[in-house]
Amino acid sequence: MTALVVVAVVVGLAVGSVAAISARSGPYRVLVGRGYVALAAPVVDASNATGKALAVLFSAIPAPTTNRASLEQGLDAATADSANEASSAARIAPPGPAGALPRRLAAVFAERAAAVVGIRATVDGLLGMDPLPVAGAPVGPVPALPTTILPTGTAAAQLAAEGASLVRADAAYASVARALRAAPGGASLPASAWIPPGAGATAPLAPSALGATADALVAAPGLGPVHRTIVSALGLSPPAAGGGSGAMGQGCRGTTPPPAPPTPAVLPPTTDVVVSATVTNCGNVVETGVEVTASLAPAAGGTPAVTATARVGLVAPGGSVAATLPALTSVHGRTYTLTVAVTTSAATTPAGVVGATWTVPVVVAS
């Protein structure tokens, strides 16, 4: 049983024990007011811890040791914790002091939780990340992968807006705390400000600082999106009858384009050459609009190249997708240059991605 639940049960019983006292009496209002504050204080303490952890997470973003996994883990934890705090605050609202103070206090935690959700969504969209799976959680539908990367300028504006929400929540909390101190019993809530008073624009969660984090996220080593989609395996049908193997492969660690086979891939007499390619996402963001194109050009020239394209669609980081392209027309006894390339919708030059293009000499036997 968590500390919040234990305190809620104990104090809740204490509040219930005075229910028989006339609601019009001063002692009743004092006891209920103090009981409500006693219930709310652990939630405030938990919220303070969540805000501190989130501030530490963002203040450490420029550090070289920051990585995508730890960043996502911190964002997921802050999202879950702030949601629990909002739920706890809403549940302890009745019985409370007279007026709308319980609802106003619950609204503070709800606004903080909503801001954290927005912060996580913005960072995930900027870096092409996804929330981590929760250990032990029931297996549900696989969430849709993001289809676009959020522009840095848009992310900066959204983060600044979420920082402004946190400023409003801090101000609302201070207002509620003052009202509770002025209520019968003069009960005091713990101080709570996710943006410490006096810290100004330099506080990690302040609007301007949070907005500036967008550039830091993209520039930080290990955090910025990396686009590297390659042709990791290539096969021909009919298979090579001699010379080159007709089947080639490479891994994500390659730093130079795959070398052309020393001898051509010699295919048996055929009028159709079918290319099978495996596309692997060696980067750290989801790639969309992935296509594989094969071109079979006569080495001697004189005849236009024939091309075929297969749409792969979406490839997750570390994932691979196989594609078989439509047949390419060939002529017996000719030598060709086969070029296979993968392209994506990302704003990167495919030719600049190592392994995105393969060139293979092919001979079709007579």
C-alpha cells in the first residue's frame, strides 16, 4: 500500500469521526479543513518530487551521456506520476473546506499532468521516439508509429506553451494555498512550485528555457534523429548460375558502400529478372514512405534502362522489411548494370546514406 493511500485511509477515518458534529459549528469546519489539508499534503509532496525529477531531466539534456532510452524513461515516469497525482487529488476533494477550493486544487494537478503529457508528446514527435512498454502491463494493440518528425520550430513553440501551463498551475496552487490558510483552522499546504520563485527564465521548466530545449534536443549527441535506411540484403531470381553469387548482404555497421562483386552475377537465360531486397532501418527514427527501386541498364548502352519500384511503407528503427519488385525485362546474352536504391520521405539525400544504393554487374546467359 502506498504512502498516499495509507495517509488517505487514516486521515479519512479521522474526518469521518467528526461527521456527527454540526456542520455549522466552528470546530467542524476547522477539523474538516485540517483533515483535507492532511490528505492533500502527500499529493503535493509527490507532485513536488515529479516536478523536480522532470526539471533535472531537462537540465541534463546537453550532457554527452544523455541518451534516448533514459530520456524516454524519464518522460514516461513523469507522465505516469503526474497522472496519478491528479487522480489522487480529485479523489480526496470531498469532504473539503467550504467553497470550490478542493476543485481548484485538483485542477492544479490536472493542469500539471496535462502539461507533462504535452511535453512528452512534443519531445517524442521531435525525436521520433515512442513511449516505452510498461513491464507487466497487459498486451494491447500496438500503438501507431509517428508518421512525421515535428519541426524544431514547432516543437519549441509547443514546449514553451506547456511551460506557460506550468506557470499558471504554480500561480493557481499559490492562490489555493493562501485561501486555505485564510479558511477556518488556518491549515497550511506545503509549498509547491515546479518553476521555483525567483528562478525566472533560467528554470528548466520555464517557458523560454523549455522552448529552447528543442534545439538542444536535436543537437545533443545521441538524441538527435538519425536517418539511415539501407538495402541490407539483395537477391536475384533466377539465381546466379556462376560467377557472382547473386545474393549479397550487409549490416548496419558498414561505413562504406557495399563493393561490387569482382565478377558479374551470371544468370541463366531469362527474359525476366526479379529483384528481392531487404530494407533495414539502421537509424533511430521511424521511416515512412520507404520505396525500393531497381534499374537494369544495358552495359553497352543503346537501349533505355528498365525500372521497377516496390513501396515498403513504414520501417521502425532496427526493423527490416523484405520486398520483391516487379520483374525487369532482360535479353539473352547481354551484360547489364543493376542499380538498387532505397528512398524515404525523410529530408535526407539517399545517395548520402551508406548502403542505400547498390550497383551490381549482371550477365544474362545466351
